[in-house]
Amino acid sequence: MRIRLPIPKHFPLLPTFGEGHVMSPSGDELRYRHKNGSAEQPLKINRRGYSMEKYFRRKDAARAKVLDKYEIQGFISSGTYGRVYKARSRDPDDRREFAIKKFKPEREGEVQYTGLSQSAIREMGLCNELKHVNIIALVEVILEEKCIYMIFEYADHDLLQIIQTHVANDRKVIPMPVIRSIMYQLLNATAYLHAQWILHRDIKPANIMVTSPSQGGTLKVGDLGLARLARRPLHSLTHSDKVVVTIWYRPPELLLNASHYGPAVDIWSIGCTFLELLALKPAFKGEEVRMGQNTGTKKHEVPFQKSQCIKILEILGTPGDSDCGSLRTTPEWRAFRALKNYSRRLSDWYRDVGKATDPHALDLIEKLLTWDPNTRISASEALKHPFFSDIPEGAKSNCFHLDVNNLTDEGRISYPRRKITVDEADIKTVGSGTSNPGKTGAAPGAVASVSAVGTSGLGAKRKAGGDPVQRVKRMRE
């Protein structure tokens, strides 16, 4: 049953309809006139609000469709967030390649939701604002049939793939000039993020892309699903995100459950990435204890990561109280101090495992992996380190610059292009996201990168309906 309701004169104007448009309020009714010149008609109101079904249908029909703008070339990977596809523009004047990230609907049992998590909204908002040569670029966001599609620029390689390629080639070390170029561009991107008061919170090789040599060999930092603005937070950063940074790249302050942290968390992750580029394997490869697994902690408490702390101590050694600074005020400080004492062997590891001799590189690693986050070097300071004093100008933007990768034909390694699956190239199919090794629960170093987007999830699912009393109890928990 449709009824007419009085509308106050100060009621705001509604947007243009398409076939017609809304006129200003007249008396106590809101009226509209079609563009064909017909007489004004009152805007009908029902119990749910304005009767605008036709308006929404017209808007949906006029909105650009993904398959109308892009030709899907293949399926790249999937995870908890959804699925990622490689695509090419259908515009004959634009032959660029893109990575399309499709967020899948959240599910719980037989109930399916169409909402987006906080992390997905953050990623769209931040990627839309950030513009930097070393940050993966978001081209556009498309809404179609209650699905969100994020279109990113495409990159053929990522650091994890580059490392794995060297491992497969008799573990040939990555030349130091190439590592120097990678580290410079990675620090350049991080310095830009920190200058905008943004913490990435998930820097690791799988989330760092590199374009092909024909496209400039430029490093691109991607996957901002865990990134957030941290200038003036209303709550501590652990209030909404209790666990951030993949365990092998997580800094001591987070391992000890610090409530407050800053840009130094990204710097530690960069130091771990530096070690991985040298050794072709993660340096601190501990076992993660997930929330709820440890019987000594409550269900919603973050457990102490003893295994990961031991892996760090085995290389960096047990720090003195004067080296720990703010770590001494963290909740898990006593548990950390109760661990066995280890001697520092970073120099030996650097020489024997990393097979490197550059003293400037070792000094930079020590500054990136400082225990106290307050004295850890910043990204902008690291760019001025002597390690980068002789870097060629072209190597500051090209990992494959001739001056950087000055190798013989026998020593040069050709990095294969990213693999795609043509059989699963139907972007309209709602996939389960469970057939990929990058799914939730896989080892951090085994996660296959998905071009420009990485592997962060959409967050926790919402509870299904049922008894209102039970829903309130779950909210209080």
C-alpha cells in the first residue's frame, strides 16, 4: 500500500533521475517532472522509503561492466579476500595489462552477505589517494551485481618469485647491485607512506612487485589491506587490528604485544626482507601460535610468540636492557626475558649464509633490525645511508638497469613471467578460494603473490541471524 506523507519545505533536493529530475518541494509534497514534459507528479513514498526501484535499475544498467571494459586473460590466484585475474583493456588505444581483484561475498553456513570489511574499505580508500612511482596504482573501482572489483596496474614479477627463481637455479645469489636497487626503491616507497602518516603493516617479498624489464623494472609496493592512517588514532592501533604483519617479518614490539607502535614496524619488516634477499630464504622462520590455540591465554588475547622470538635471538643475540628501550614496558617483557641467552652472530650469518662482504650493507641491516623501535632508523634516513652512496641514477628506478645488472650471459638469470590459469578465467564465477597455496593458514613464505594485490583477507565474518539474546551475548564477547 502506497501512501503520501507530508514533507517539510527544508527537505533537501534529490539527485537527477536520468529520465526525469526531482523538483524543489512545493507546499507539503515533493514533486518531480519527467523530461518528456509531462505534468508534475508527487514522488510516492512507501513504508520502506522512496519508491526508487526504477531509478536504481537505471543506474545499474548505465554503470560500466567489468567485461565490457576489460578482456580477462586468465586467473592468477585466490585467497580469503576473493580472486585475482589478469586482464587487458578492450580499448584499442590502451593495450595495458591489469590485475583485477574481485572481492567475494562473505559467507556463513547457508547465509551469504554482500558487505565489505573494514580492511577492504581502507584498501580502496588509501589506494585511491596514494600516487607514487613505487606504490602499485589503483586504476578504478567497479561495483557490479553487489561485487566490488579493484583494477590495479599489473606487474610481471614479485620479490618472492625472484627469490624462488634463484633458488631453482642452483641457489645463485642475487647480485648486490640488484639488491641495492631493490632496497632503495622499497625504502623510497616506505618513506612516502610514512610521510603521509600511513603504516603498511604487511611488508614482505610476496607483497612487493617488480615490473618487467620492458616496463622499466620498477619496484611496486602492493597489498594495502592491512595499511591504515595512524596520525591521530582515536584508539590504540591494536584496538581493531590485534594481529598485523606476517609472523616471519613481525617486529619485537608486536611480538611482545605492545599496545602502541609506529612506522618502525615497517622498518623491521624491510630489514627481514633484506636478509631474505641475501640468503634466499626467510632469516627468522618461527612457528606462529594463533589466537585461541594457546590454552594459557584467553580466546581473544594475542599469545606470546616464543618460537619467533627464539629465531630472532639465535641471529641477533640477547639484547641488553639498555638496547631494548620501550620494549621493557610491553606485556610480554618478562616472558621474553625468561628465554635462554644467545650470543650475537649476525656478522657470521651475513658472511656465511648471506655470502656478502659489503660492510655498508651489514651496517644498514643492523640499523634496520634495532631492538628498540624508538632508535630504529627511519626510511628517509636509510635512503641517505652510505650503502646507497654509489648507486647509479638509473638503478634508483630500474632493478634491471644495465649498470645494476652488469652480468655475463652465463651469470644472468631470466625471470619467468607470472603464471596464469586460462581454465579458471571466468570472472563471474564465485570461487571458493581454497585451491590456492596462498589461502589462509599457509606458511608466510609459501604464499604465492597475486600481482598487484597480495593476500590480505576481508576480515572476520558477521554472525548469522537467530536468537537476539544470543546475538547480544556474542557482541559482548
